[in-house]
Amino acid sequence: MLIGSLLLTHEEIHATSRVECRGLETPLHRTGDRVDETVGYARRTVSKDAGEGGLKVIEIYNLIDEGIVQKLAREIFFEYARARGYPENKIKAIEKSWQNHPDKVAYGKEIIFVEKLIDTISAKTGTSPIKVWESFIRGLYEGEDLTDKELNELFAEYISPDFLKKLAHANTSEALELLFTETFLEK
């Protein structure tokens, strides 16, 4: 039952993060023959595919969004478990297991990516890791747009010139791992 609360927490974070939808389904905000959806950091555009007559779907920033959401869900999960009096030795065992086997838990590799990103930004800006993490959480709820020009300039300065562009299209764990290697290990 306790582990099930992690999944519920994860989905509740998605539900309460910034959600915006414009397009076909909202007549007051028509953008033509497409729907633009934002949930947290993730963006999806669904448009009519003129060549095929079907729909074309473009998704960006999904895995960074999932990593941020799952990291936050874990924090809430552990806080809840402790508040409910769950034995500390069992909590520590769960933490250790998840840390030692990120490939066996939901979004484990994505959390590692997020944590490395936090540490890198912290080190390069002189801002505490906690403040950097809090800014990611705030962006999740306020709808920070990772395609924003100013954000792109900041990430270009502190991480790499095309980091956010590559991150946008890292929609598989393998692609995110490759970006992790290129960005954090090959320097």
C-alpha cells in the first residue's frame, strides 16, 4: 500500500502542475488545426497531418518533466512514510534499493539526470543545490517554458550551447543517457 502512494503522488503532481491546452478542443483559443498542450515542463503538439490525413504528434521535454515529477514524488513519499511512523530501517532500505538500482524503478535514470543537472547548475552558479531544486519545482507549477530564449541563453552559458534543444528531443531513456554522457561525463 505504501508504494502505491508513490504512484498516486506522482500522478497528483502532474495533475497539479501547470496545465495549459490551446487549439481545436478550445474554440475560444483556436490556433488553427492543432492542439498545443503543456503539462509541467512537457509540451505536446497534435496537428492534422496533411499528407496522411491523420494526426501528427510532437512531444518535447517529457523525460525531464518525468524526472522532476518523480524526484518530487519520492521526497513527498518519504516524508509521508516518516510522518506515518513507517520504520526508519525500512525507509532507508527502500532509499538504498532505489539508489542502487535506478534502472529497476520508475524514472530512476531520469532522477539521476535531474540530480546531476541540479549539481552542475549549483556548482557553476554558486547557488545551493536546494535553491536550484526549488527553482525546478517552482517552474513545474508555474509553467516555466524551456523553449524561452532567456532560459536557452542561461543553459547555453552554464551547460552547453545546444543542451536544451537536445534535451527537448531526448524522449527515450537511451537518448537521455546519451545526453547525460555527452553533457556531464565527456568534459
